[in-house]
Amino acid sequence: MTTQRLTTAQAIIQFLKNQYVERDGVEQPFFAGCFGIFGHGNVAGIGQALQQYPDFRYYQTRNEQAMVHTAAAFAKMKNRLQTLVCTSSIGPGATNMITAAAGATINRLPVLLLPGDIFARRNVAPVLQQLEAPHSQDFSVNDCFKPISRYWDRINRPEQILLSLPEALRVLTSPADTGAVTLALPQDVQAEAFNFPTAFFHKRVWYVPRQRADRSALVRAVKAIKASQKPLIVAGGGVIYSEATDTLRQLVEATGIPVGETMAGKGSLRYDHPLCMGAVGATGTLAANRLAKAADLVIGIGTRYSDFTTASKTAFLNPDVRFINLNVAEFDAFKHAALPLVGDAKVTLEELLTLLDGYQVNADYRATAEKLHDEWEAEVQRIYDIRHEPLTSQGELIGAVNDEGDPEAIMVCAAGSLPGDLHKLWRSRHPKQYHLEYGYSCMGYEIAGGLGIKMADPDREVYVMVGDGSYLMLSADIITSIQEGYKLTIVLLDNNGYKSIGALSRSLGSQGFGTRYAFPQANRLPDDTVQTAESLPIDLPANARSLGAYVIECESYADFVEALKRAKNIDHTTVIYIQNDRYVGVPGYESWWDVPVAEVSEIDTVRAAREEWEENRAKERYFF
């Protein structure tokens, strides 16, 4: 057997750069490179290997959490057919990745994490940044990755990678089981050499299957669809990852079944399709939510039914409602006591389209759906056309970005009040235009995610929409975007604090306590609407300039529109800054989200909110 003597780290990089995926006859490398910050846990191991093999691209970054967000966004843009590796030192470098790793797994996005670890030989323990545990020597902070990783291993001997790396790729390339994969790498093992079989480094292609649903289940599903009077499709992210949007459109046009969209599924149909009802659930449109309440059959495609999609189990109120769930993951396909179609969205929809040939919903039902669509579009335009003074409202700023931005562009967001408003108001023109990280809704994802999107598709404009709260948490990768030559247009909305949680707090009777950026005496006030509080002297435009961005400051809606036009001609990352009225929001549309209110309180507004909560809580239901 021919062998190569390499360090463990060198062998890992050699293996990774020869892994490919293929779906529908299209082959590509699975890994597009490696992000990393070097420290004593990886500088002489993975760091040395990356230096030795420059054909496996290394990207410098500013924050370990951010680099995992970037990798996840990149994988999402690539429909999970390509991703990036992330390496860190031991200790805080590793644990910084945990938050974003959880997001990747929750959102079912493949990311490979290579955190440095303590010495496998243990004789020099405790090393710098080592967490000691009196009950075990085989323990480090990297054990924290176990519950948020779809596959986890610690490599204590070089030859263990011969088994562990193929298992990691099996999970990463699985449509059903993908997420964060963690291989903890003790720093001494990274540098240790071994005679690895040369065949281990040969090119390997991982074929991504399009699993077909059980035929008898398809027949039962067709029977249920034909028997329904008010069917509704709920399109999730699986529609987009499967590249099934055209097939979905054909099915909708042939049958007349209207479509509501989850956060991940928005863009499954163009916003102007007459049977696109838009967002469904707690952040849904009036059109989708009214159809959801009356639906007697819900056809979930590629959705995991988060509490926002189901409005905390209050969206689907028809006592006779039943579910058909089409999903690659059996776990999701069986939710809500559904008739499960375990399979790939594209090929299964193609089979349903054939089996449903000649079937159409009742003409009155289709007409009702199309009327609701038109009424909703008029409501969106009403909000776009608001000219609120003295500060602009968030809805009109969303409209400006949507109208003035490049129609082929991508908008990215993750946390705060923006996702809910965007879910309702954003007019998606193509399947990738609406990029929301909402499985974890992680503050700080926005700019790092925007970088990953731009890396995945450099020819598209990327608009990062971010509030001041998320910006202050994680904005340093503005530097990385400039360093690597990836231009982002960052729309920075200054809400003088946490707008989303402020509004939620007020709705729960807590009056926005602790959500304004103000000196401590203001946050001790019972009501955050008190205008006499002194705000903090934060200069966000100056901060963005210090990171190398070109900054345009706006005072009015007209300034904002002009800034969007100017930004198109600037060749590096640009920040458009504007103050936003934190107290003006987009209405809810016959929907609810369950956030429990204190059962007893000395505050009148909390007691009133509790009464309202109990009324809505009574609407929640189980499905059997």
C-alpha cells in the first residue's frame, strides 16, 4: 500500500480539497476554502497546513462566530451543495463558534468546524485556556459542541481521521441530516505525523440523491388533495434548496392551490404571482393568515413548522384540518400527525403534478385567494408610501430598498423587528432575493452573512439590512469584506436601542423596560417612551468609517433614496445610515405569537396583558 507521511492537519486539508458533490449531473468541489483565526490551538497544525497548501484558500476573519455565520450563509446560497471550513484555537476561539454553529444546525446548513483542543497526551495539562473537570480527563470546552453538532468527534490519534472524515462528509452532504459538524483537534495530534494511505486523498464525489416518496403515500396524498375544499400550500426552505420553485409554480398554476411562505421559503413564488399569499404565521400577511385559518388541508413542503409559521399553533383553526408534509427529513414529514411524503421536493412535486392532472380547486376558492393577493399588495404599497415625520418608519425604508435596489440583488437580515416587517412587506423577485436567518434569529448574523452571500454569488448586489443592536454586536467583518474585495451595501437603521424587544415588551405590559440605549436612570424608568431620557452618545457612522466603509448619512426619506442610488456606483462596502422611529411598526394581521406574561404582577399593564394572553393561549391546539 502506497502511503504519504503527513501531519494530521496536513492530511485533513489534503482530504478536504479532494471532496466533491454532484446533483443532477453537476459536479463541484464541496469546500470553497477555510476561514480561521490562529492561536496556540491551531497555528502550528491547521495553520501550517493551510500555508503549505495554498490551493485550499484561506480567509482571514475578525471573529470566530462571524466566520461560521459567513460559512452558513455561503452554504445557504449554494443550496447546501458547497460550504466553507472554519478553524479556531482552543478555549474562547472555539467557544466563540458555538452560537453560530447552533444556528447552522437549526437552519440545516452544512458547516465544518475544526476547533483546536487540549493535548491528547495530557502530560502538560492544564494548558492555557483549558477547562479542567475533576470527574474526567477526557473533557474540554469542545464538548459543548456535542448537542449542536450533527456529527461530533475528537481526534486523539492521527489514523482516526481515516474513519472520522468520511463520516463527517456523509453528514455534511446529507439533505436530511446536515448541519454543523465538529472535529475537535488536540493541538499535539494536529502536528503529529503518520503514514496515511495515498488512496485516502484521491478525488471522491459525494452524490446528493433526489429521494422519491413512497408511491402508496403519494396515492393517498392525491386522494386527500382531491377531497379537500380549501387546500393551502406552506412553502418552506426545502423548496428553494431542492431548486423546486419552477415545479411548485407549475403545480400551483395547474391546480389553483394558493401558497403561503415561511421565512426560509419566501421567494418560492414571485411576489406578484396571483396565488402567492406571501408570509404565513405570526409575521404573516392578511391574505395567507385568513386562508390558513379556513384551510381544511395544509400541504407543507420543506418546512419544519416553527412557532412563527404556525403562529404558536393558532394559525390553522379549521377543526377538520389535516396535513400532508413533503420533506427529505422523516422527522419533519411526520409533524402535525401528517400524511408523510418523505422525499425530495422537486421530484415529488413532479410526481404529484402528474397524478393531479386535471384537478383544480373550486373556482370561487381560487377567486377568493386572488382577491386576497390583490388586497395585500395594495396594503404593502400603502405602507411603502408612508412618509412618516420627523423620523422615517421602517416599512417605508423597506419599500425604498425594495424599489430602488437592483431587482437581481439579495437582501439579508436576521434579528430584531426587521425580519417580521420584511417577511410581510418584501417583494421577492427571485428565489434567493430574501435571505433571512430566522431559525436562530441570531443578532450579528447580518454583516457576516452578507459576506458569505457575496462570496457565493459575487455578481449580485447584496443589501444587508441591520438595526443598531445587531450592528453593535458584530460588525467587524466590514473589514473582511474590504480586505477580500466583496462589496456590501449595509442599510443601518438606528433605533436608539432594541426596537423589536421594546415593542414586544410593551405588548406584554412591561412598557419597553431596559430596551433603550440611554443612561442607566432612563432604563430604570417604567416606560421607555419617556422622551426626557438622555440617549447614549453613540456615533454609528463614525464607527463604520473607522472600519473602512464608505458612509452616507441620511436625515430624510429623500436622502435615503438618493443614497441607495449613489451606493450602486461605489466599488467597496458602503453603509447607508438613517435614524428610524422605534415606536412605529407594521401591524400584525390576525396572527399571534406565544410569549408568556407574568401570571401575577403589581403592574396594571402586565395584568391586562396576561388576560389577553390567556384568551389567545386558549386558541392553541394539538393535531392528532
